[in-house]
Amino acid sequence: MINEPINFLNKDVKVYEIATKEILFFLDEKESDCKRFCAKRNISFMPSITGKNVYKYDQIYNNFTEFEIKEEQKVDDEQYIFDNRILDSFKNNPVLFVYSKGSLKGVIHFCDYNRNVVYVYVYSVLLEFERLLRLFLIKNNIEENDIFIELQIKNESKIKKRRSEEREDINIDPFQIFDLGHITDYIKTKFKIDFNPDREITNLRNYIMHGKSLISKEDYLKENFIYNYNSFKIFFNRVEKLNTEFNKIYNLLVFEKYNI
């Protein structure tokens, strides 16, 4: 039964949930302290006390230059963290300034996507995505043996796993012995539904399930705070693909339920 499955995409993570709210502002009377603070942490920007300008720190010349904060450097605290506009902004600005109703409330760096709330969100979407895939197979009267035959999977180990858990009185729902890649491959083959690219979602799942860093440092041997933008872009795009495929399978089930 579909019973209106929960769409975790309605529980979007907002910018304010991962932003740094305890920020230090640039003060003229504390300029030397500000320089030391930025140099030690490889920080390039400090906002002005008014929240309208930003001071850019140059480590080579050990000085600050004041600039007006541009619109492309601003982000609303209620914005969805996987909004494409944020990806575009981060391309040229590793740090964005978070505003709420026109007031500066914090800053966000793309490495903030390593926070636990992001892991939990993506895990929740993956969990529901896999559940809906299995539900789609059930609604179309597919049996586990159909997948073994279609994909020519050697079923000995998986059958042994099912029988072992059944002996322990563990109730296994249909298709839970299959990997995500097996299920998407079967649906693509049998129903001509393209999960593209499904391997990106599988890689994302592995990162989330094994607690790997979503955004990597440039050099883990150095004690610095320099993160790799490309790793952020790859992660961001994978989540976008997951969201797209989630909506696809969700809508297919809704079409079937209401005979649309």
C-alpha cells in the first residue's frame, strides 16, 4: 500500500541550520588581533560591524581591504541548501553571508555541508527512495526470482542470507536482499525507466552509510581549513540527482495509485 508515502524532500534543510552564527566582526581598534585570527585559520573575510561591508585579508601583505558585500555573496537564512543558486554563488565565493530580513546573521562556507544535519537529511531521502523502489516492484507484481533471472545474478549468497535471517525469525520485506544498483538496473531493463546516472546515487549512498567526509580538504596532512570546492560540487550534484530520481519514482507510484 502506498498510503501517501512521506516525501522527505518537504523537510528541506535550510541555510540557517548549517551556518555559523557566532561570527567575529572586523574592528579597527583590534586590527592586529583580526590579522592573527585570519592568518591562523586561513580565513579571507571578516564582515564589518554594520554587516554591509566585508574586509578581505591578504596573507602575503598582512593587511585588510574593505569591500561592499555583493548580492552574489548574500544568501537568505531560509533558503534550501541544495538550491542551485547557492552552488553558483559558491563557485566564486567560498564564504557566503547569511541574512535574515536584511540583517547579517552569520556566514556559511561550503565545508559546512559536512555537518551532521546534512548527513541525516540525505540518509532520510535515500531511505525513502529505496523503500519506494521496492514498493514499485511489489505494485507491479514482480518477484525476487524475476530479478535473479533478468540480471543473471548468482543468487546463492543472497538466498542463504534470506534463509539465515528467516531461521532467526527476522521478517525480511521483499527485495531487501538486493543492492540499490540491482533494483535500479532491473527497473531500467524491465520498465524502460532511466535512472540516470544511478551509479552517482550508489556512490552517494556509500558515502552517507559509511560516514565519509562529504567535502574533502585540499591536503589532510596540513593543519589548515582549506577545503576542495570540486568535492563539494560533486556532492551537491549527486544530491540533486537523487532528488530528481526520488521525484520520478514517487510520481510513478502516484500515477498508479490514482490510475492517472
